[in-house]
Amino acid sequence: MRYPALVPGTLLRRYKRFLADVRLDDGREVLAHCPNTGSMRAVDVPGCRVWLSPSDNPRRKLAWTWELIELPQPEGARALASVHTGRTNRIVEEALEAGDIGELAGLGPLKREARIGGAHRARLDFRLGDADGAAAYVEVKQVTLREADGHGYFPDAVSARGRRHLETLAGLAAAGQRAVLLFCVAHEGIGDVAPASHLDPAYAEALRRVAAQGVEVLARACRFDREHGRPRGVALGEALPVDLERRFPG
């Protein structure tokens, strides 16, 4: 996925969930839309370099959208992380269409926003497969929480909606369908994923249970493309380990 031309700045603060004050490199202070409904634990860090996408659409209330943040890492390194959860499904969709996720390649047409009926009525992100044949249902979750132990965790706050998605996937698996939870790891400093038992123990317990019931749990890294230090695009990369039993020691 290619980004529009991004503009650098410094994060001053995020507030009211969807708003962020940013000082651009040219000195202007702008109000940006923050397209993320989560807590943004560990990626809402004032003083860090951020990247915004501009819009000249006169119908928009805000002309700027917060896309990425650069986070300090050990030994002076910096890692890009995406805060724009609306980009996640597009990144995964491109990978699915290209057959780049081996476990899900060659399954047939892709359908977005697949409606699920029955006892676990819900809408999942993707359905792969022919209408009259075997199908795979895929729910995507963006991971950006890197805790102090250096590992990645999901979710970053209590997620009742996330637990409902797990129950829907478990119901599909019980009915003989392929049911897949795909963690899209949108933080360059994360090399593996575990359920965040310290933040949402109910989600962690549910994830371990549904995995034992046949729900496939996958994780893929995001790889950001840069040109002269400026982010230009992002694509789904290699598989990452998922450790369902690891607990954050903090």
C-alpha cells in the first residue's frame, strides 16, 4: 500500500480520542484527525516524530490525518508504528490478493465484510473461497503495543468486541469452516505477539480457548518502505511467532 505524500512533525498531544495537536517541521501547529479508537498504549508518546497525510477536500473538518509515529527503541534506534487502524485491512487485503499469506493462498475470491448468521451473528473482515465450497473467514487485528519486556501484545485495552469476534470464529470452526485470526503487526519494533493478559485477561483466556477449538492464529509483520528517510508505503511481510502462554511480567 502506498501512502500519500506524508508531512513530518512532532506530536504535542492526543485528546478526545480522535484529535491530535502536531507541530509541523515548518513551525506550524495543526489539528489532526487521529483514526484510532483504542487506548494507543505505548504509541501515544508526545515529543516523538509523526507523519501526517494532508487533504484538500473542502468537505473534511480536518485537513490532516495522523498516520505514523517514530518510537525510540534500545540502542538509539527508532521504529515506525502505524496509528491509522483504517489502513490495516487494506494492507492485509493486498497481501491476500497477491497470495502472499501462504496459509491462505489459492482459496478463491475474496469478499470484504463477511456477514455471519446464526448464534454468533457478526461481521468479519474477509471471506475467502467459492460461494458453494469451502471457505476461510479471516478477522484482522492491528498490533502496536510493545511492552517494556520487548514483546508485542494484543489488545491494548479491554476489548469486548474483540472477544465477540473470537466467539464468532470459534462457532465457524465448530461448524467445519476455516476460521483465522490474523494479527497485523504494524510496529517495526515488535517481533512476536502474545495475548495481553495483564490488560484484558478475559480476552487472553478466550483466545487460548478458541485456538484449542480450531481457530487458526497467525501474525505477520508490516514492512515500511522509505525513500530518503520518508515513509512511502507499507506491505505485509514475514510470519511472526504467536505465544499464547506468555504473560507480561509487569
